[in-house]
Amino acid sequence: MKIRRTSLLLIPALLISTACLAITATTSLTPSNIPDGQLPSGYAGILFNFTQGEQPYILKLPQNPKDQDWVLFGTDGSSRYTVHSEKLDLPRDSVAIWACGAFCQFRYEKKTGLWSVTGTKVKYYSSERSSIPAGNGPYTVYDIKPGDSHPRISLPATAVAGSIIYIRSSSQLSSRINPDDLLHASTATIENGDAYMLRYVADFKKWAIEKSPERLIDLKSPDARTKAPRSVFTLTDDGWIPNIKLPAGAGDRDRITIRSSTARTALIEGGGVEEKGMFGLSRGQEYTFMYIGEKKRWVVMDAPDTIYTAANLRKGVMPDPATPRTIYVSDRASYVPNIQLPQGPQKKGARILFRGEASNPFNVLLASDGSSTPHSVGIGETPAFVSDGQKWMPEAVTIDVLAVYSSAAASTYGEEYMRSRLLSGILGTNQALENSGATFTMRLVGFRRINAPAAWKDLSAVSQLIGSHPQVAKWRDNLKADLVYYEGTEKQEGSCGVAYAVGPSEKSFAAAGSTHCSTSVMRHELGHLLGIYDDTPPWAYGRSGYPLVGTIMAGNKVAFYSTPHRYTRDYGLPMGMKDRYDAMDAMNEFSPYVSGYR
């Protein structure tokens, strides 16, 4: 590493304080001097000069700084570089150089053990005022000084999308963020030592709480209430109670995490919770509930799954469900032909999900006396059974899918690989349906290999012609397949998959995807075959994806079809809008019709 000592920094004097000019133990560096990105310790000041295109792009502040050591970066406002440190005086571990403005200076404070950040676009305000003005840059810091208190700290009405406000307090008195300025009116109380990070969401012209303090809540008390956006309750041996009850109300999008460190089991009561089923709590398990203000109910954001294989069961009998989802996965190593559901009264809404991942099918027995018809579960199937309080019933409609792949793809990647891809696509589609609240599942009824005709020159041609291919038609009739999904090496400019969809309609039963893309393409194309659009034309009637959160039919970024009954993990945004972006409702409505094609 070549380091040049200098006593004169080649940067306009207005960018450096008078104190900096008196320092002689300084150095000037460029990215080529530090190939690993680590800035050296041992200098009172470092001036960093950029050369366009030089790497590395991630720079790390000195690891052993002394009090008032500084690092100064000059920037033209378009630099791709970021500065990283776990000791930044901001609620993050990296800062984009361009976001600072004309320059970006970091100074180490021994008293706090942190690097402060200054720049023309980094603004600092104190609690002398109860509002944060508009017109700031990407980073704004608001400090509540000792003895100050504000009942409603107002946030800027407008800002650049993604701008950050960092609010922190060293006052013994409480303050609150104005709920009218927040994306959701959470319990944004600020106590001594608290730090909040807010991000501006331009689509709503509101500020979202990205980071907040986590406070303890005593759910043993009937008067328990949330005192922050995030609360935690831990069930222990000393404070064990058999039943845990959530508060009747809370701030909008407040979250409560419930954990257990005791061997004694407990039950979280379902009153006030939108989802139904069992909420059992055992050692090491954790639930997170979020309060939805417009519904005045709690929803489950995280819950433990209870997973069994044949090796875990005694004589193939499933235990009583203890969590919202009990899952049986067929095991290739220890195959059991018949799996018996629990007998006797069950809590209404209790669910057991089965996943067929072994080559051999197995039967699910609803009654132990043989009075019910066994339900066969094959590879790729994920049927669910729900209790009405007395008996088990199949929960969903089943749509049968024939998976076809080209000989060219099999020759290129191998037969087993192609079947594995298609199986992964079906399992991923069913997982997305489960996530989104579907009342139907997809069932893979067979794999077939085909010599693709020359006319199948691209994915559009395949999706339109495959349905009339005599061999495919014969396979479809023999297997009673409602839908056909094809995967091959064909390409399509600007697209990974195509569905010939005019519907739902019996004429729209085929879709095609490319081996050059992810298996998640299948869940998108099958959505088209159930009548869902990519965008929102006037005739869509809510049958489309939700671009704001990137649901499956609008970017395919998250494993959810649009629905107003599921919420994003970050800000608690609904993943759809009733009658506008509600693909899941439409698919549930159309699924019985599609399942009757064959």
C-alpha cells in the first residue's frame, strides 16, 4: 500500500474546519491504495480522492481511531462508493457518499465511540423546535436534548423518496411523533435513550417507521398495552401462565413478539386475532402479531410450524395440532403408505398441511374406522385439511397440472434436472397460494417429454400451439389435466414466460416458460391461466397484481398474489386493495371452474 504524507490538502478550504488545517499527521488516498477497502488507522486526518471507475466501491473507516480523527471524501454527487462502519452515529452501518452532497466528512468522537457524519445534504436539528423543516437531504438527524419534551414532533410534509430521519433522545421526559405524519399511527413514544429511524414513502407522502425501540410488555397483566411500535413478552418458569391474551387494542401496526424459555407449554388465546387455529407456545418458539388499525384486529406475521415426517410418527398417526400450521412431509427414507389424521374433537380452524416430496404417493385417512375415502397425495401436491371442531375436511379445490419439457432441454440439462425444476415450480406455486390465502392447490399429475416442433420457435408460439398438439392433447385427456405447463430452451425477447390466456376459459389452459429463467416464472404464468392480468386495464375488475409491493402478477418480487388480507413485513402495507388489486379473491372464485376442465 502506497501512502503519501501531506501537509496541504488539495480541496477547497471551505470544506475543512480551521482545526483540520492545523493537523499535520494527514494522508491522501485513492481507491487503488486500499484494494481491500480498509482505510488505515494512525492518521489524524485522511483525504480520500476518487477516480471514476476505480474499485473497491465499499470503503471501511479506520478500525482503531483516536479522538477527533477525521476522514474527508470529496464527491461530485454521483459517486457509487459507500462508507461502512459498525460505529456510525446513525442508525445504519453504511452511508452512500453521493447522499452527503458536495463532500462527506466522518469524525470520531471518543466520548461516544462513534463516527459523526457531516455533509451539505446531512442536516442536524435539535429539540429547540418541535418540527423538522422540509427541504432536507437524504439524511436528517433530530436530537431531543435533556429536559426537552414535545407531545407532537412534526415531520416534513414532503421529501425525496427514501429520505431518512433519525430521531434520538437524551431527555428524561417523553416525546411523541405526530401520528398524522406517519404511514400508520403507531405508538411512537420517544423515551430517554430511544432512537427511531423513519423513511419517506413517496407513494403515500408519509413517513414509515423503519427502526424503533423494543419495549417489554407484561401480558400477565389484564391492563397490558403497547408503549412502542415493537413490544416483547417472554414466558419464563417464574412467570408462567397457561393462557396468554393479547391487548384489546394498540397503535396501528404495533407488533408484539411472544417467546418462551420455559419447558411448560402455554396457549395464546385467539380472541381478537384474524386467523383461526391453534396458537400453542413451547420452549424456543416465537410468534409475532401485528395490530391492524382499520380492522381493529391482530394478524399473525410470524408463527412456528410443526413439521413431521414418517420417522416422527407413531404408527403413522398425526398428533393433535399445536401451532397454526402442522405440516407432514413425505419422507423418501422411511415411507409410510397411510397417514391417519388426529381423532376426537379439535379446535375449530386447526389445519394440517401435507407435502408430497417422495416419488411414492401416500394416503391421508380422515377417520380411523375406514368410513371416509382415503385422499391420495402424490409428488408435488400440498393438500390441506381443516377441522370444523368435530371432523376433518379437505380445505381446497384441486387443479391438475401436466408438466411437459422439451427433448432439447433434457439433452442440455438432463432428465432428472428438468423434472426437478418443474417440481420446484409446482411446490413454489403452492407455497405462494398458501401464503396468499388460497382455497385451492395445484396438483402435478405427470411429467412428459416432447420433441418440440420447429413451429415452436419462441415461447409465444409454444403457448399458442401446444394445446393443439395431438400428443399433448392425448396426455392431457389420459391424465385428466386441467392445465398444461411447458418448459424448454426457447427464448422470448423481454419475457421469461408466456400464457395464452383469454380467460379463465377452457381455451386458455397452456403456458410456457424458459429454462433460462427462474422456476418462479411458473407461479406467474399459472396465474394468467386463472384469469389474472399483469396490469390494471379497465376490464380487470381487481384481477391484477399490486405493483406497489411487487406481488406475483406485478413484478413477481414476493411470493404472494395480490390480496388486501396479507401485509408486508417491513411497513405492514396491505398486499392488495379490495376490488382493485385482489388477484387471490378472483383466483379463489375461478378455481372450481378451472378444476372442472378435465
